[in-house]
Amino acid sequence: MLINHDVSSLVIDYLCAQAGGQNDTVACFYFDFAAKKDQSPASMLGCLLRQLVFGLEEIPEEISQAYRDRKNAIGGQGPQISTILKMLKAASVKKRAIICIDALDECAAEHLVKILGSLNQILQQSPDTRIFVTGRPHIRLEISRRLAGRVASRFVSPRRDDILKYIHSRLAADTISDAMESNLQADILGKIREDISEMYVAAV
């Protein structure tokens, strides 16, 4: 979806710039369609945890102990979701956590319910935590159902003229002027007109 990641980047950049002065720590995760098989609920939560811990001056003892326990575990398996959620709670005690999930609609369908359930547990265990989610409109109902009563949301629809002007300006600035034929350029611009769609943004 066009402009989705641009909007998310702007929000994340703003949150990161404000985080230091407000004693917040920001963690982000981007769902990639091409990596669906590898982006499980546990891997997503683990990624968020690493970022939140990195933003702390001191690692909470609960997290250190959990990692020591896993290091001694047989088989080398990663921690269970319940354990990661406990560590996320510990990480958000000293600093408010702001979690940004980009392109949630790209996560595997079989993982969506568990991911939203995990986010709901994070909010229950750490009420000060804030979550920002983007995705295509069809995920709205599932988010509203799993995070009932917590969601402030809106649809963001890009203006076609603005996007086309931007693309024209980038093409005009190309240092290799003859790299693209006029017919190919016209096909690309025509395809972009068809693919522009709304984005669903939810803040919890």
C-alpha cells in the first residue's frame, strides 16, 4: 500500500524525538509480507522487548534472570510468549513504553489473533503503555474486537495528485534521464493511480 510506511516513519521519528524528554522508550516492528513465516508472535514480542531493554539505563533483574534461565535450558528454545510478556511488563516499569506496529495487515492470518491478544495483555499489565498500529482497513474490526474500548482510530487516504507530483519530481531529478522510456513511465503512473488506497491507523 502506498504511503503506509511513510506515515509510520513520520510518526515513529516524532515519537523517538520526544521520547527522551518525556522519559519514554519507543519500540517498533514492521510486518513484511515476504517474511510472514518468520514473523511469529514470539519473534515480534522478542524484537519489541530487545528495543525496550536497550532504552533502559539498567536491565531489570526479572529480565536478567529470565535470560539466565533460558541460557541453561535444554534444546536452546526461545522463551514462551507468557515469559516475554512478563519481561515486557518489567521493562515498562521505569519508562513508559510506546509500541509501534506497522503493516499489521501483512502478518500471517493464523498469528493475528494471538498478536492482538498479546497486545491486549500488555495494555492490561502496563496501563501506561501506548500502542500505534497501521494497516489496511480490513483489520479494523479485528482490532476493535480484541482491544475493545481502548482504540482511537481513523482512516488516512492519500491524495493522488500529491503522490503523482512527488513521483514526477523524483523522475525529473533522475541523473540518468534516458533510463526510463516514456511509455514505461506512463504505465507506472497509471498503475500507481490504481493502487493508491486507504490506510487504517489505530492508537491505543
